[in-house]
Amino acid sequence: MDETRAREVLAAAGLARDAALLALGENAVFGTGDVVVKVGRSAELLERAERELAVAGWLEGAGVPAVRAVEPKARLVEGHPVTLWQRLPDAVRPAEPRDLAPLLRQVHGLPAAPFALPRRELLGGVERWLRLAGDAIDPADAAYLRERRDGFATAAAALTPHLPPGPIHGDALPRNVHIGPDGPVLVDLETFSSDLREHDLVVLALSRDRYGLDPAAYDAFTEAYGWDVRDWAGCAVLRGARETASCAWVAQHAPTNPKAPAEFRRRVASLREDDAQVRWYPF
């Protein structure tokens, strides 16, 4: 789904077709007035969109600072899930890793949700992303990632956690924190899951090693959270699984974004060569 298609869906939903595009990834995200609209890539994401709305209501009841929904149900418009959210006030500053830590502590302290949360199927999107990439990527690279996915899925299932499992955000990065006038707010709730809490902590460990996160910022995060996941024996397994998923996620953009194939090849080559020092670039 490109921006043009997403705007067609907006129009079909009776929403402002001239809304400002805020992001284009797994969803197209638009801002119009005091509302943010998320348009999902395909109908198979409807269940996830509906769960994200349920999570938002649950977090509101639990007192966790998080984005709030405008409508409690998702719309399915021309085969695309559409959800409406309250637009947050302008950020007073960019979020930092240390801002994420207290929000994760709140989430990790929650009991089970009153509805079913899935496992964090970190590798669950790999097949779909590779399928969307089609002929824009080398079939040998796709086969390599599928094999790698299967190996890490087996290894992850055998892990012994350090923290008690339970609700997690699932994509715990500073970009999913908004610093408004009243403090940090958690956003992008679609990957909320019930699984190893370590999933949320490996994200920034990988950011430090692959994406150039300042080690001092990472240290501030671990100090605020109270534990460094790199001290856990299972860290390398979850990191490897996330790296595999991150490669496949970039692949889906290869047919439409000219920068995607080069970044995809860079990432796959570093995995094939087992070179953990190769810098990856956010996409």
C-alpha cells in the first residue's frame, strides 16, 4: 500500500483525503484536526487493529499513560482496517530511552489483560513481508531468512526467562513514546502481547549494537528500568530473532522504495557473515 492508495481509503471512509501523512510503514498514519487515522495494509490486519483498540481501553482503565482511541471499533474500508485516535499535543522534546523505562515498568507490572493477548510472534510477519517483497529481492536471501526464522523460533520457545512473563508492549522504542506537556505517553499499541518481558528490553540492546544508539543513553535506560537484559543468557536468541524479523520487514518495501533493496542486502549480508558490527539504518 502506497500513499495514493491510503488516501483513496481515507476518502472512502468519509475522512479528509487531504490529511497530513505522518508515517508510512505497516500502517499509513494521517493527521486531520484533532484526530489521527491509521490505515492498515490489508484486511488480515483487522484483528490486530481491533486488539489495539481493546489494549488502549484497558491501559486507560489501568492508569497507564497511553494514546486513547476516538472510536472503540475498527472500520474495514475497501479491504483496509481503519482506526481513529486522539491526536496528542505537540511534543515538548524528542523521547529518549530513559523516558521509555518507567512506562515499561508500569506495563510489566500489570496483571493479565481481561481479554486474550497473543504471544509476541516476532517472527510471525516474516512470511508475509517476504511475500510482499516478491521479485524485488533475491530468492536465495528470502530462503535464508525463512531458514533463520525457523531456527530462532525453535530456540526462543526453549528459553528460560529472568523476568515473570506477562503483558509487554512488543516494540519498545523511544519512537513509540510521545513527550507531551504532561509527560511521556506510550503510543503504537498494536504489538501488545503476553510473553517474555525480555522482548521489550532486547529492542534497545539491538538499537545500541546495530542502529547507533549512544551507549550512554542505553545505560540511562537500563538504570531507570533496573536491569540490563544483556546479562541474561537468552539475550542472543531474542536478538537474533528480532534481527531476522527486521530484515524481512525492510524487504516488503523493496518493490516501491528505491532505498529498501540496498538496506535489505546490507542487513542480510551482515547476518550471513555473522558480523554484529555492521551498522543498520532505520527505515
